[in-house]
Amino acid sequence: MLGRRQNARDKVIGGGVAETAEQDGSRDCVVRNISENGADPEFSNDVRLPKDTMLLTIARKGHSLLARIIRWRDNFVGVAFSPESSYELPGSDLAERLRKSEKKKRQLQRRIKELIDEG
């Protein structure tokens, strides 16, 4: 049953991190009911997060998504993922570090291939 949701959500439970632009703005959470349009992060206790958006990193999925908070009750949050494909928190260097890491990974993979071909 979809109810108000556009897509069905998986009842998956996985670890996540909610990040904001504020100082010390990173909080661990458990992510439930994930779909391509949203999720339900649960925090271990009442946390102070902005009431509008956060960057939600889901370890199991291996990516980060801009999430707009649509409801908040105690330590349960309902979020909708933004259609923006690239989002960087103000003052965050996470996206730049990721780009550099991916570039370095490709360089190392090419070098390994060269070494294997030589041997």
C-alpha cells in the first residue's frame, strides 16, 4: 500500500550520517524505509538539526543525498530527497575531497594495470 507516497519504500535498516553546514553538524542515524524519493532517518536522541535540509549519507548505498525535511517528531524524521544531483553544503569540502579521491583511485588503477602488463 503506497498511501501518500509516490513510490513504495523498502523496509531496509541501515546506518547513515546526517550532515549540516553548522559547526559539529554531523549526526549518526539509522535510515529506515528508503525509496528513491525519500527515507525515514531515526536519531538516537533528540538532536538539533536545521528544520529545512541536510545531507544524508547512507553507508549501505554508498552515496550522499540532499534531503529536505518534511516532518519531525521526537527523534524520527521524514525526508524527501532533492532532485538536485550535485549538492554541497556551504562550507563543506566533502564534494571536492570525493572528486580528488576518485581521481587518485583512477590513477592507481591505471598504474596497477601497467605493472601487471609489464610482468
